[in-house]
Amino acid sequence: QVQLVESGGGLVQAGGSLRLSCAASGRTFSSAVMGWFRQAPGKEREFVAAITRSGSTTVYADSVQGRFTISRDKAKDTVYLQMNSLKPEDTAVYYCASGPNTVVVQTTPALWGQGTQVTVSS
């Protein structure tokens, strides 16, 4: 059974950086489009970024464009989210997700990780 396990969350000051990792188990990583979502307290889960199977195409939410970078390492079956210039409003639980294409990953991912907390202090 395919599983997604996030890591790398923590507490950081505004303007700082963090890198989240999502390790995928199972054989489907190379065929899956991968994405990141986040959910802040009292708010709905929102799409953050996605990356295609080849890694050649990435998609970002407007709120993180230019600050966050999604990437994937096929050899390690891992997808990353590099977060720079963090703001207090980036505070949320961040979830890794996968799906068959970018549309599905942005809307109704087939698989979710358990989430990792990111807290940005002002």
C-alpha cells in the first residue's frame, strides 16, 4: 500500500526558510503527480503547489508564487517543498498529496500524508 510521510516542519521566524519532505513508499511514485496542501486553524485545506511526473512542470498558488519551490527526487521517491520568506500567514499543517494528473491533485487528491506543522512567528 502506498503511503506518504511528511517531515521537516517546525517553528521559524518570519522571513526564514524551511524545507518540507514527503517520502513515498510503493511503486507508484514515479507515475504520480505530487502536490502540497495546507490547512490553517479554522480554515479550509488549500492547494499550495504541484509537480508533474517528470518534474518539468510545476503549479503554485498565487499566495506562495515566488517564495515556495516544489521539486522531486525520483531516486529517493521524495518530493520537497522549499519555503522561503515565510510569513505568519503561512502557519498551517502542510500535507503531501498525490494523484494521476495535475487537475486531480489540485482538487481531489487520491492519497494524503498525515501532515506536518509549520509555525511562523512574527
